[in-house]
Amino acid sequence: MIDQKIAIVGGTGQFGQHLGERLEENNEIVISGSSVERAKEEAEPHGWGYGEGKEIVKGADIVIISVPIAVTVDVIHEVGPNVSDSALLCDVTSVKQKPVEAMKQYSDEVLGMHPMYAPSNSIKGQKIVMCPEKGKKWSVMEEFWEEHGADLHFTDPKSHDKATSIVQGLMHFSELVMADVIRKSELSTDEMNEYSTPIYQLITDLTARMLNQKAELYGSIQNHNPEIEDVREEVVDSAEELREVIKDDEEFSKKFEELGESFDLEGAQERTDKVIEFLSNDVRDD
Amino acid sequence: MIDQKIAIVGGTGQFGQHLGERLEENNEIVISGSSVERAKEEAEPHGWGYGEGKEIVKGADIVIISVPIAVTVDVIHEVGPNVSDSALLCDVTSVKQKPVEAMKQYSDEVLGMHPMYAPSNSIKGQKIVMCPEKGKKWSVMEEFWEEHGADLHFTDPKSHDKATSIVQGLMHFSELVMADVIRKSELSTDEMNEYSTPIYQLITDLTARMLNQKAELYGSIQNHNPEIEDVREEVVDSAEELREVIKDDEEFSKKFEELGESFDLEGAQERTDKVIEFLSNDVRDD
């Protein structure tokens, strides 16, 4: 893409910076942040313009909303009235229904995006979910991602939120529940280590990996993806149901087999064999 | 250990065979199975004796109960009256309180064991939980495991069952709940793959790995470890509690931080970085 005036609302954040640095060649970048001071600080070393969100979007060809999930919809409503009807209005939030609904009120060109990677990584090979909702100008972002070797997946906001309610929502919630039960058991880490298997160690390590990040991100995904509340309810329902099923050997065997039908059992066995082999040869040696 | 007459009740099973093959040098082995025919079939190629459980234990110096969890206590009561008071009576079941209680009725020499590995592996480096309950003769089994390079951990049956209620019980139950919610979501494997992250793939693969085994083992552990019912209840309670906590940003952040205190966050981050690196370089290439 060339000669576009690109306003990155939230351009002082890590993802905003990451985008600005990859878009600045041949385009004019202007960013906003939590304050004009902050924006100036980050913009000047790059030679970018800066200002308040509702100012920088005026006259921009492309507006990218790159702010925390919790404030995304509010920010869209704040800057939206100043976005030109013909400007491409897009966002990079991890949930899609609410931001896209909000953006549709302010432009004829709307694209919801969910880049599924951390801004510290390169774009090559990363999954980007694309929800083009209005107009045709979204293809300039398609070109941008493709130039950088991303793996694009086109869908609608509802399907996105439904799938991520499992891939992110269920996964994080299950890990939190597991962590809470372990904590309540009051068994010491040493005691656990005595009984730990490679798989137990790996699953608790993945849980601890999440707990080593910021609570805000995980709380926001749970609360701002409208599909996840149902998933949390399903966790409670399934746990209650399985508590009963497990008491009856025959019913349990049937259930166990049924559950297996939703997974690639042989592929999983082969892949996890390799991981376990790797764990016993490598990680434990340290 | 030398010149012992060792009766392996359930010696036709995989673990019984594994033990027999490692104990036969310098000792006399005699096994029983679900039928005398079965026992004969497995015993003859090895040159072992065979017979019904309650017959082979007569006059044995060591009796090892190696039958499925679900029938362990019944089998102990069946053969127990024929076990000599001075014989070492031991088992290899994954739960310890009930089998050890039962064995104590029949001998002055009682040892509960939980070898935490599959019989297809070598003993070297494997964790063996040892619960010596009566007498001193259990040291012959200690020597046996040590000769083979096992990693022994001494404890009491209640502590064992409490720890494994988390390491095995919670882990398996959580995986079952996750699998059930994924199945109910009716998202196709293809759809999931579009959104899958390396960590999601790994956790669902570990779940599928369990679902690729026999239901009986997992059902038995859930039902025969008396501590696991509480764990299943805790899963339901924690999930319900977290559903509420998650709605309040401040409360959630507090909870998230608290949960992190129970884990080795930095170690987990380092270990999982390596696993994720391995996954992206190796497993995905196939």
C-alpha cells in the first residue's frame, strides 16, 4: 500500500508500534495515545505525526483502532464521528462482534481483524483473522498482511467469537479452574514434584505460563467476547454431568468413547509422544 | 533378592508380566490370571508355575497383587486367608488406602506400592511410591527397585491418595470436562485448526492422548481413590466461583495474582518457551 494517511488510535501501545513500524514505508503515520504527551514521545523518534485520537482520524485514509479490549468500543464511539465515510476503519481486537458493530456506524469501509500473535514476533506465518464487513478498501490490509507472509483466514465476527470462545475462552477458564483447585488442595510444590508426571508438569507449566502474564488481557477476553459466558456455563454443566456419569462404568465408557470422536486421536498420540520424548531428553536436563 | 517364592496374582497382565520378567532371576515365580488356562499360557514360555490365585499364594514368601484397580480389594480378600502371616503382601495399584487397609488383615508384612509408569518402559528413573505399612520385609522390594535404578518415594497411603487426586484425578477430570465442552460446541476440527494456537493444540492433544487409552483405567482411578470425589466437587465449586469473580476486574486481578503464587512462574515460562519452540520447529513440520 502506498501514499495512505494512516491514523493508529492507540499507536503508543506495543501492537500499535509494531503496526506503525511496518506501515511507515511509503505511508504517512499519525498516532494517538492515552495522552498527547505520550503520543509525542513515541511518534517523534519515528518521525510520525501525533495528536488526540479524535483529531488524528480527521482526513485519514485508514484508521486502525489498537487499544485494550476493555475500551475498544468506547474509543470507536469517541473517534468515529470524525472518521471520513470513505476511510477504511479497522481494529485489531481479540473479540470481533462488538467492535465491528460499533465501527459500522461510522464508515462505509469497515474491517475487523484479529492478528493472533504477540507484537514481539514477526508477522511471517502468523494467523490473522479477517472480518471484512463493509466496502472494498479492506483489500489494502489484505495486501499488507500478505506482503509480510501472514496466514489469512476470512470469516464473520460471530463465527470468530464462537471459535475463540473455545480456543481462548475455554482454555483459559479451564486453566484457571485447575489452578484454583490445585491451590485449594494446599499441597506444596515439593510434594507435587514427588508425584508429578511429565504430562502433569507440562499442563501445570502451561497454566503457570498464563498466570505469568497480565490478568487484564485474560479478564478482558472473558468479559468482552459475548460467546464466552456460555462456555463458562458449559464448564460448570459438563463438570456436574461428568460427576454423575463417572460413577457408572458402562455410561462412562460410552461417554469416553464419544468424546474421543471429536479429536484426532492418532495424530495427537504421535505429536504428544514427540513432546514427551523431548521433555525427558531436553527440558529436564537443565 | 534371592531364593524367594514369589506369587504374582494377576501375573498374566502387562504389569504382572513386566514384574515377573524382572524378578525371575534367582527367584521362583508362580502366577495366576483370570483363569488357570490363561495363567498356563503365559507361565509356560517363561518356565513359571501357575494356578488359581488362592492356591499360588500358599507358601509364597512374597505375594504381589497386580490386578485392575476395580477388583483389587476383592482379590485381596479372596487370596488373603491363604497368605502366610510372615509373607510380604504387596500390591501395585494406582490407589493406596483401600488396598493397604485390606492387605493389613492378612499378613504381618504389608507394603503398598504405586509404580508410576507403564510396563512397556524400563524401570530406570521411574517414580515408585512406597507405603510400607507393617513389618520389615518390604526392604526386599526396596532393594529390587533400587537395583533397577528407580526413584523411590516413601509416604503413607492417605498422603499418596491425596497427591494423586490432584496429579491424576484433577488432571484427567479437567481434560474430560474440556473435551466435553469442545464436543458440545460443535465446531469442526477444521474450524478449530483455523484458530488454533500452539498451546491450544498441545492441550487438546494431551486430552486426546488420554481419550486414546482405555476408559476403564481413568474411570477406576476416579472411583477408587477416595480423595477424588472431593476434587471433582472442587472443580464444580471453583468454576462457579470463578464465573462470578471474572465479572469484577479488580477481584479478578487479585485472584489471578493469588493463583500465580502456587506455581513456579519463571521456571514454567522458561520450560514452556522451549516446548513451544520445539513445537514450531519440529512437530509442525510433519
